[in-house]
Amino acid sequence: MKLAVITHILHKQKNEEYYSYEPYVREMNIWFKYASDVIVVAPLSEGSITSIESKYLKDTISFKRIPQISFSSHLMTLKSVFKMPFIVFRIIKAMNAADHIHLRCPGNIGLIGCVLQIFFPQKPKTVKYAGNWDPNAEQPWSYKWQKKILSNARLSKNIKVLVYGEWDGQTKNIIPFFTASFSRTEKINSIKKITTPYKFVFVGTLNEGKRPFFTIKLIENLIQKRIPVTLEMYGNGDMKKELEEYITINNLDPFIKLMGNQNLKIVKEAYCNSRFLILASKSEGWPKAIAEAMYFGCIPIATNISCVDWMLDYGKRGILIEPNVESATRKIEDKLSDISKLQEMSENAMEWSQQYTLEFFDEAIKSVIKI
């Protein structure tokens, strides 16, 4: 089977090998197991390989480079319009050559792919929609268009759309799905004890969407209430300098450490050594950091977006908070008053998350790729 993958995710080349964001590549290497040949249509960068990127394991990959596009300004929109014919040509050619078409959404390239797949009704197709599928969520127009096209059974035929969470009123081609990071061999056997100092971890990009400043303020509030806490923050982003300055000015250096981008092995150790994860995102699909932390008994503290409330069993496997520092502080302070309840929450989180192993993920992908 020849598999064509259409994605906006940035790639890099080293010698004859292709690299990209490690969680994405880890998943695609599973998809590629069920293909004899692979065509990847994606943007390519000239940058060096970073610690959070890994390579495709498939030898028979035909990489078709396309430019990045953006509609964030009038100038970027104009440039993107001029690039569009070449992108459309490349995607159509890949779709025509493929036995199975796989789209990665949401994204601008994903939107083009959603439109073009309409003209291949007989070919089997899968879509991994990695964003928030909540029908009531406020999202960019391009995301809404993708969801409308993919949900329309008359336009999108012979297709399975893999989404995070279970939502009412969906068409039959919308399939609840998940993702995984760890093997069943990595399951821990012992239950962690909730002891002081309470170790918190943040894993994500340091940008406004992940609310890292909110996380720091939350920890600062707990410190001011004389609750013994520490925080390690994994990730980089455009807010890093601002966060570093705030930590230094407010004498939070002994309690809060910015760890930068690290590979999964190091992040895994952080999950194992921490008792709580904070992820107060504005938007998510399947929040990978939450599922990963829960795998090792780390209690998630998260805003109620996308399928998070379902993942946390509406508060039985984690702590749901509002994006307000004062109310979130009070809620965490209240939860810390009942350690036995937190212990139960940790065990519930671990038991639930450890269902979603890489082996289980492999079987799920195998089942959907054979439409």
C-alpha cells in the first residue's frame, strides 16, 4: 500500500533522513508500518535538528516539499495566494499516486487537503484531527471549515476522521480516538505518595496559549500561603525571557526552574518525580502532557477545555480549574487538605492512562487504516 501524508508540520533533512517534532514522528512511524511506500507532502526547513525532534524510521519515503503558508496578515495572505497553485499541484499529485490518503488537521495545509480529498471519493482516507473537536468551541474560521467539510458525508466519502473525545450529534465517519506516548513495559508498579514539598511540573510551549505565566502566578500564590511547593517548567517559546525576568525579580528562583526543551526520556523522569502537572491551556485537542503525566500517577490540574473533563472523569482523576489565579489557588489549597483523596486521584489517573499504551495505539491505527 502506498500512503500519502499531507501535513503542515515543519520537517528537516539530514543526509537522506527526515526529522520532525518527536510526538508526531513517533505516531507516524506506527502508521508507516502498514505501508510499503510513503509520500510525505510537507514544508521543509534548513535548520539544525533539535532535542525534541526525531527521524522517520521508514526507508522508502518520497518527500515532496511545499512552502509554508499563513494568513495572519495582508502581506502573508498575498504571498500564500501566490504559493497556492504549486501546493495544490503537489497535493493532487500525491493523492493521485496513493492507495490511502492521510491528512493531518487542523492547519492551513490541512484545509487545502480537506478540499482536494473531495475529488478522490473512491480512495480510502483517514484524517487525524489533532485539535479541539468541540462543536461549541470558539476557533479560527479555517478550523471551522475543516470540521464542516470533514463532517459532511456527501463531500467527504470513504473517510474516517479521528477526533479526541466523544461528542453528540456527529456523523458516522467521525471516530473518537486517542494518542499514546509510552509502552506497556514502561508502566510503573508502585503508587507514589503525596508528600511535601509538593512537586509540580509544566510541560508545553512557553506561549500565551499554554498560559505559563498563569502557572507561575499560581505557584507564587501557594508559596505566599506557606505551602511547600516547587515547579519545573519544560519547553521553550516566545515568553521565556519574560518569565525568566519575572522569576528573578520576584525571588522565585529557589522554587521555579525553567528547564527548556528536553527529550521524552528526561520529561518522563520529571513526571515520575512530580506529584502534580499544571496545564491551564486556552485550547487543546488531546492534551498529551496530561495523559503522559497521568501515566505515572501525576495528578493533572487543568482548565476544562476540549475533552479534558472526560479525561479527568469530571474531577475524579484530576483537578479542574478556572483560568483565574485566585480561584485556582483556593481549589488547590482545598484539595491539599485531603491527602488520602489526592492519593486516590493519583491511582485513578494512573489506572486510566495506562490503558493507552503504544501497543494499544498500534492496534487502533491498524484497524482504521484498513477501511
